[in-house]
Amino acid sequence: MRCPRCKNLDTKVIDSRITEDGKSVRRRRECEKCGARFTTFERLEFVSFMVTKSSGELEPYDRTKVMNSMMKALVKRKFDPDTLERTINALENEWAQNKQGITSKRIGKDILRKLRDFDEVAFVRYASIYHNHQSVKEFVKFIEEELG
């Protein structure tokens, strides 16, 4: 594992724990060069399904896209990375149940639903982009209806 501070490849594991959901391992690591400590998560790559985009094009599911979109909504917000990880795992489990694949629209709606419970400010940020409101009045009406 590469050190995020000095980019050194030599790191040692200080502590390993199974996460609460039992589907990943949390490891505390220390760089042998600069001494920086950081946390990594290891999980099985078990989610494999196709996503139908709004254009009708099919593409393989990409966890990184989901993580990045949620992280953008959470910029400068305090949150527990473990909780975010569990939230994404729960979403993936829901999506993987659908054997025919999933639409990008459904992914967006589900992320929005989870963000609403996770962090209301992140919910509003995500909704402002996802729903593509044409006016401030329209957006305010949406927020009032959703968060009322």
C-alpha cells in the first residue's frame, strides 16, 4: 500500500479489524519511511452488474463513480468514513439484487435517498445537480417538499 503522504510503498499493518457488517477489513497502517499513519479498507469485489445510462448505453457498475459523487456532496462536511462505506455497501447490495441490471436514474434516486438520512446539506447539494432545476423557486419548492 502506498503512503498517502510520501508515496513510499513500504508500509506495515499496525492493526486489523473486521468491520461491523463483516464484509470488509479495516487496517491501520504506518509508513516505514515517514512514519505517517493511515487507514485502509479491504473488501471483496463481489458486485458485478450492468448500469443502463439515460442514453440507453450499457456500462459495468463502477463503485468509484458512486463514491466520487457522494464525496462531492460531502465536501467540507464532517462525516464518518465507515458509515459512508456501509451506506455504499448497502446500496450495492440492493442494486445487485436486480438481475436485469439497474438504471443510472435509479442509482441517482437511491443515492439521494441515502444522503437525506446521512447528511441533509449533502442531500441538498446532490439534489441541486441530480434534479437539474431550472429556477431557484423550483429548487426551493423541491427542498420544502422533501425536507418540509
